[in-house]
Amino acid sequence: MAKLLYLVHRLPYPPNKGDKVRSYNLLKHLVQRHQIYLGAFIDDPADAAYLDTVRALCADMYVARLSPRLAKLRSLTGLFSGEALSLPYYRDRGLRDWIFATRARESMDGAVIFSSVMADYIPDMDQLPTLVDFVDMDSAKWTQYATTHRWPLSWIYQREGKRLLSFERAVALRARHSFFVTEAEVALFHQAAPECAGRVEAMCNGVDADFFSPDHALASPYPADETPIVFTGAMDYWPNVDAAVWFAEAVLPALRKRHPLLRFYVVGRSPDVAVQALAADPGAGVMVTGTVDDVRPYIAHAAVIVAPLRIARGIQNKVLEAMAMAQVVVASTACAEPIDAEPGAELLCAATAEEYIAHIEALLADPEMAQRMGAAARQRVVNRYGWHAHLSKIDRYIEDPTP
């Protein structure tokens, strides 16, 4: 049994958004065999209700409260220091002092970093063997953002992409070993950082197929006369905001002309003002739920699940969860490509508004086909996407921390 620091940029509970699903399952995996000393941030006051749940899993824990507004102001110091703005955003003296005191008090065997921005807290990776779960290549995400925004945001995002890539490369060289979610992200990182070849590998996302199962008796949250199309996710995350707005404007009106009872449900926490505005017109057919206690009823009773993200990195948990519940997902190319599933048989891929419309209408017209595809999708998830099989990749680097 090893003593490990586990540093996470967001409290790994509740597992209600993509990064927290992965960080929570990694925590569950680690505590089965090791003593975990967790350092994390809370950026949503509602998460404070779960501190005792997380504390029960850990030998010790320190949680820093993070105000997004103040953190954004603090991140601007990066413009003067020359570093990526993401780094001062997650800089906290209390957390740094706790890590120092914990390492002085306990004989730590290593550290596990979740998200590159937390690597700043272990400056001596040559002394403390450190594993880094980058999850996705965040530098590439910011560079993508630059192509879809006007100046000055385009300049800021382009700068962030370059500065963060430089930091990611340095971290990967210092770390014992590092991970991304998909082989495609590994290949992209190798292309940008060839000196890191052999130091990174893919550690895929998974899904709890017992929890996300069509076998649960879940009451429908929808009126009986509606045909719900559903998109789930954290609705303060810009790629999700962009996806919801684009689908509501580019796809939904044409569908509702032929299917007037169709409604587009945007299900997820903290909806951005742009998402909230979609529901302002009662005749538009958009319903914005905000936070829900359990997303599964919304998935289980949907007519169609969509994942229309135009910017996406890695495997989207929202897609795996819907597939596990035997639902057909109509997903963008960016969402569908990283998933090991057969397009046309286990999920549907769309690149244009016209393709979304065609796929959705085909599913609505043929419920038996949709049922067959949903069953195949669930079987794919059960066979391919169990958490333990993927996360066990990290074990050999903990058990043998020598290079």
C-alpha cells in the first residue's frame, strides 16, 4: 500500500460532469489499494455538501474554495509573468502549504496529478515520483477556441494555447509517466512534443454500466404528449453552450415544422445566459432544466439523445452514459470519432444540420431500428468501457515507481 498525494483541480464528487466522472472513478480505483491524501478545489458552493462523502475515502484531505470571478482576475497576472493564464487561476497558498506540511509529516511514495494545471504544486518531480493524468490536451482546446472567437479573445486563446503547450511539454518530461484519454490525443501530443515520445499513453474513459442501465425503473420527467430530444452536460462549459445554441438555431426549427410536439431538452447544471435565453420564447420548443438530481430519467425516456459539440476533446462521458442506457446517440464527428463503436449500427454521426435532421427523423420514424441500435450500443459499452480495466494501467507505475 502506497501513500499518495492526489491533486485535482475540482472536487471529484459528485460525478455529474465529464472531468468529475473521471477524477472520481480514479479516486475510487486508487483507494482500493493505497492511502490517498487529496488536495482539490471547490468552484461550486453546492459541492460543499459532499465533503464528508469524499473525506471518508481519504487518509487526509484539503479543499480550497475557489471563486471563479476572483480566480479570473488572478489569472491575468499571467499576462505579466509570461505564463499560461490557467496556472495562476488554480494557485492557492493554503493548498500549497497543506501539501508542504503533509509531505513533511508523511513519507509519501508518490503523487497523482489530475489536470496539468495541478502539476505546478509538485515542482520536484525528480524527488517525488509523479503520474499525470492530462485527461485531454488542453492547449489544443484553447487553440481551437481561438478559431471560433473574435479579437481580443482570439488573441488571448491563441496565446493560452501556446503557453499551455509549453507547460504541458515540461510537465510530461518531468513526470514519471503521463496519460491522455484517447490514442488520438496521445498522437496529437507526440506531434506537438516529439521529445515526450514513450512518456505518455492512453488511459480510456469508462462508464458504470450498472448505474447507467435501461433496467432501472425510472419515472419519465416529460409530459406524455411531448417528443423529447435531449442534450446533457455542464451548461457553463463553453463547448456545451455552443452546441446547445447551435442545435437550437440550426437544427431544431426544421424538425419542429414536421414534428410540432418535439421539444429540445438541455439538461445540466449552471446554464449560461446564452443557454437560458433559448427557453425565453415558449414557442421555440427549448426546455432548460438546470441542475437535476438524477440525469438518468431524462436519458431513459428521451426519444433521441444528441451530442452536437463542434469542439470536443477526447471521449465524452455523456455519450457513453447514453449508450449504456441503450439509447442511440446522434453525435458530432468530434464526439463520435474517439469512441470505439460502429457508426450506423451503434451510434450515428452527423457533420451538418441536414445530417442531424435526417438521422433524427429516421429514428423517430422507425422505433424498432432505434431499439436495435440502442441494444447494440449498450453491448458495446459493457464490453469495451469498464472503468477498472482502463484505470488499472496506472497501477504498474505506482507499484514500480522507478523510471
